[in-house]
Amino acid sequence: MLNKPRLLTPGPTPLPEEVRLALSRDMVHHRKQDFVRVMEGIQPGLQYLFGTSQQVLPLSCSGTGAMYAAVCMLFSPGERVLVVEGGKFGERWREIATAHGLETTSIQLEPGRAVSAEQVRTALAARPEIRGVLVQASETSTGVLHPVRELGEVTAGTDVLLVVDGISAVGVSPCPMDAWNVDCLLTGSQKGLMLPPGLALVSLSSRAWDRAREAHSGNFYFNLLAEKEKNAGNQTLFTSPVNLLQGLAVSLEMFHRETLEAVYRKQWAMTRMVRAGVRSLGLELLAKTHFTWGLTSITLPEGADSGRILKIAAESCGVIMSGGQGAWKKTMLRFGHMGHVDWSDVLAGLYALRKGLVESGGHAASGTYLEDAMEAYEDALKNGYAEEGGDNE
Amino acid sequence: MLNKPRLLTPGPTPLPEEVRLALSRDMVHHRKQDFVRVMEGIQPGLQYLFGTSQQVLPLSCSGTGAMYAAVCMLFSPGERVLVVEGGKFGERWREIATAHGLETTSIQLEPGRAVSAEQVRTALAARPEIRGVLVQASETSTGVLHPVRELGEVTAGTDVLLVVDGISAVGVSPCPMDAWNVDCLLTGSQKGLMLPPGLALVSLSSRAWDRAREAHSGNFYFNLLAEKEKNAGNQTLFTSPVNLLQGLAVSLEMFHRETLEAVYRKQWAMTRMVRAGVRSLGLELLAKTHFTWGLTSITLPEGADSGRILKIAAESCGVIMSGGQGAWKKTMLRFGHMGHVDWSDVLAGLYALRKGLVESGGHAASGTYLEDAMEAYEDALKNGYAEEGGDNE
């Protein structure tokens, strides 16, 4: 009661009241007209969000389920894929590919670094049998934004499919699927879309559909070809997560009303805001360039422990943030600001971050970090964003 | 506004207000303490519901996903399973087994008939290499309740696993997993549990866990061994459907408060109620014995069309029921009364059924069908149920 809880993690994000009301609606039957209308209604909004003229298919699973679906549908065991491994979710691509019986070639990146188009071009040239590139738009474990547009320029003229995990990017930063030559774009409901987890969305390019028809996946649950056919009649292959889809309809209406451009502009401005505030505190950012929007990864000073900082932030300020993943659990802090979060939440987050750091025995510059953050926010809102992302700092 | 909508289908079922309020709560993070407490809190309630001392694992998928998970975890490609095919969901077991590369032997049943323990015993004797029996507790496409307890007596002393799809049975009619020697019991959220779809639950017996360790499933998303390990720390392997699990906590509290016995007694009484009313209207029941609780399948008179009846019931009474599936789409009507439905909803359903039948040009006895139904309900409530199901009529 003393502090309002504020969820500032890289997803799930807080839910808008309109969405929460939709989530609490009584059931409609997933094979009846009321639900068919929901399915019909969401398709244009999904295509707008994905920047595609292709169907966008809802699946009843987490984001990882959609990653697995994509790999099973597009590649046959024995084929080789190139994996961009820039963190935990890049590793997950490799694990999924391996579980499906694919051969993998990895580009291993230092934490905080994005892949370059040149690295991908070179890797593809060295191994002409590579059939696809698996990459994150945003690597959520490190807060790095890979240059998807440039990768699309590399793969577009070739026989290689570009498969993009957009889980913490779709609805947060631009990733227009058709314009950027993405062959498969997927996301989960609990990030930019401001919904609870449990719903994934996936879309394939026309040439990816051709590949899916060749690959003859043996996966019974994730059969995107059968799903596509059902979707054409505004149905799902199996029972669909009805209340999440009702919530999605509301979320997509909000995107339509505000426009994607305005949402990106806000997300960009909040990202600049956090970076300015964190720098003003004398802290180090993990990603110097190519940084994810909606998430800022902070490398903590020697001796600091993210667990203690997070505990203080939660208990004395109500602010919930995340630590690092894997080896960086203690030494990294991830400040989420995607989805239904605004500048005032970010101010609270910066205050809680400083409090946690100082009270756990660390050092932070005092001074004008909150004002510096607000100024960066206002400037970025006014000046707007570059579609390709964060390398213009 | 003139008629309240009443969902009387075999799932999804209407949602209790308490559950709807839980579904609309703002997000908590799936890796943080608030959610760990939800996970910890639901486990005893799930074990009570499943009648097991084993862990019950939540999965982010539809019921079909859990069926697929079970098959992938318990059997290796090339092994043979016995499939009880009594309708569309029995067929689904076969399709899943085939997709996973298993050999199948099927027991084909006429619609409306349950399998017998003798049929299963004979089939197992003829093919000693059979490693498992795949069966529905309740075959939702026909409204038949298979004798799971008796099947458990057949498989208990052997090396054969009994794998039970309890999607429209768990929380509706008894299927105590441990007492009945069930090796795998699974369900979905949108039936007896009174939740939206999108969450599945699965539990394995100790010898099924041993088998899972042998089978070495290659399924990345449905890895129950890894899921079990995570569950021991009140976590899920991948991002969990947070709001459905928050709703589940409330639903399980309701089961605890009312007791399973009282819920079964009510479901049994409503089942007797619908059967009495339907017979009093001069209509024919598909399942004569071994009928599903919570769902009544009606064979329509010659010339009647379920589509027209359902349309009238929906448009002039607000009552949503289901037709048959596949070949019986037009000639069968499925009246659902599971989950959050009570006797008054059933009365409305009987009235709407008669109205639809008569106004679409069919015949139905007039007279005392509503009173007959209420009398059957009161009698059944008083006399109670036999645990094994519906063959005592």
C-alpha cells in the first residue's frame, strides 16, 4: 500500500486497464461466431504490427513455443542453419535447432555486441549449404538490438531464410517484416503487446511458406501449414487461448489508435531517458551502440550485487527489475521499460536503482540524474527515432 | 440484453466471477517471489484434484499440447501403443502417436459405446510388444465415459502404461489417478476447472517417470523431465501463462472449499437431470450406459438439423450448445453442463433445446419435461453417485 508495485522487467509488462477488463470477460466458445469475429478483427491489426501482408497466426504457447514451431516448420533434420549467439536467447535458437536435428554454425558474440551484416555474409559464404539464419531482433538477455534490416539485405537475394525472434521487439521498436525481407517473424504476448504470457504470434514470408511445404514437419502441435488453413476461416487448429485473444483485440485497437510511429517514438524516448539517467549516475551501459529499446542493461560496478539492489528497490520503492541471466546474474541489472510503461514509471525506476545501489554499499553520482533523464526524454520525443535502432548515439 | 448468454457447450465453460477477477489482475513477474507463491500454492490443490501424490505440471498450451507432450515423453519412435478410438479425440491420440513415429493398434468403437476391459486385455494379449494404452476418460465428441478404473486393473500388473486424456473429465467426474493406477493423467483449463483455455496440466506416475527417462524425447518445448525439475522450485521451464495460473489458484480454492465429492455429486445430478429431460421430450441419448458427466449427446430425430436448432436456441433463448463433430455434425447435438453451470442453466438449456427442435420443424413431446428434469436432479443429489460413472442407469 505504501508503494505502488511497478513492474520494470523485460516482460511481462504491466497491463492497461482496458486490456485487463477484456481479460476478465466471460467465455465465448472458440468455434462460434462471437469468437470468429474476434479472430477476423485482429488480423488487420496484427498485419499492421508485423508490417506484413501475410497472415499472422496466433498459437497457444510461450514465445519459445513459437521459436520451436518456426524451426520445425522451416528446416528438415540434417540441414544447416547459422545461429547468431549473442546471449541466452541466441543459445536457445541453437538448442532448439539441435533438438530438431539440425547442424548449426554459430556466430559467438561478446555480451553487449550486435552481429554485423559482414559477419553473416562471411559465414554464409563459408558454408553455402546453410539454409537459414536464426537471430533475435532484440537479445533480451543483454539488451542488444541486432541489425535485422541489414541482415535482410544479405539474405534477400539468396536461398537463405531470415528467421527473427521478435519477442522483445515487436511493438517496441521497428521491425517491418516485408520491408526488411524477414522470412519469419514471431513474438509473445507479454512484451510490447501489454498482455499476460501464453499467446505467441508468428508470420512467414511467401518463400518461407514454400519452404514449410517442402520441410514436411513431423511436429503435431506446431503445424503452421494446418494452422494457416484454419486461420483463413478465422479459426485456430486447436483450442485457442480465448481470453488472451480478446485482450489482444483491445491491445491492437490501442496500437491502431495511437499509431505505431507514436509508440516507437515513446519507446525510443524512454530508452534514451534511461540511458541518460544511468550515465548521469556514473554507471556503465552494457550495449554501447545497437541497444534494445524498452530494456536497458547495466553493468554494475565491481563488488555490487544485483540481488541486493533488486531487493532494496522492490522492498523500499515497490520497483521490480531483473538481474542478469546465467553468468551475469549478479553483475548485471536489466531495467525494463517496454509495453505499458511511461516516463513517470521510468523516473521511479531510476530513483529505486540509485537507492538500491547506494544502500547496498555501492556508489552513485548524486546530482541531477532525474533531471538529466527527463531532458533526454523530451529531446528524444521531439527529435524522433531512426528506424534501424540505437546505433546513432 | 433480452436473454442472458448461457454457454452450454463441452468447454469452454462460463467463468465464476472470482476467477474473472483473478484473470484481470495486473501482471506479476514469472520469475519473482509473488509468482513462486502462486506456483507453490496451487500444487496441493492440483494433487487433490488429480488424486495423486505426484507433482502436477502446468504447461502453456491447449489440451492437445499436453496429449502430444505425453506421447513424446513416454514412447520412442518405433514402439507400439494401443489406441481406444471411440470418437474424434480417440482419433487424435492415433494421429499424435503416428506423428511421433509410433506403431498403433486401434480398438474401433461404435459411436456411443465405451471400451471394455476385456477388449483391452485381449488386444494386449495379442500384441505383447504394446507399451501403452491411450484412452480418453471422457470422449468429448460422443459423450462416452470409458471405464478407466477397470482399464487400470488390466494394465497395473503389466509393463503397459495407461495414458488418460482427462480433458473433459478432471473436475467433472472421478478419475483418481493413483487409486485407479493411471500412469499419465492430463487436462485442459477450460472444462471442469472453469478457466479460459491456454493452460494444460499433466501428471505422471512413478513408473511413467522411469519410462520418460528411458524414452529420451527430442521434443524441445514439451520436455516434462526438465519441467518437473523446474516445478520442484515452483517455476516453469519457459514463461508461464501467469494470469491463467492466478485464475487456477482461485478455481482450486473453490474446489477445496466445496470439496470434490460435492462437485461430483452436483455434476452427476445435472447429468441425470439432462438425461431425464431429454428422454421426457422423446429424444434419443447417444450413450445408453457409460455416459460422460457434464455433457449429454443427443441423437436427433430423422430430418432434424442441429445447425438450425442451435441457431434458434442461441438467437431466441441466448443458449449456446454444440452440434456433433465430423460425420455427426448435423445429426447430433451436444448439451454441455460441466464447469460453472448449475441446474437453472440446465433448465434454460432444456427449454431452448425443445424450442429449437419444434421451431425448426421437428417434434418433441410436450408435458412435464422440465419438472421431470428437476425431479431427476433432486433424486440424484439425494442418492449420490457411483465413482465409476454412468453405467448404473
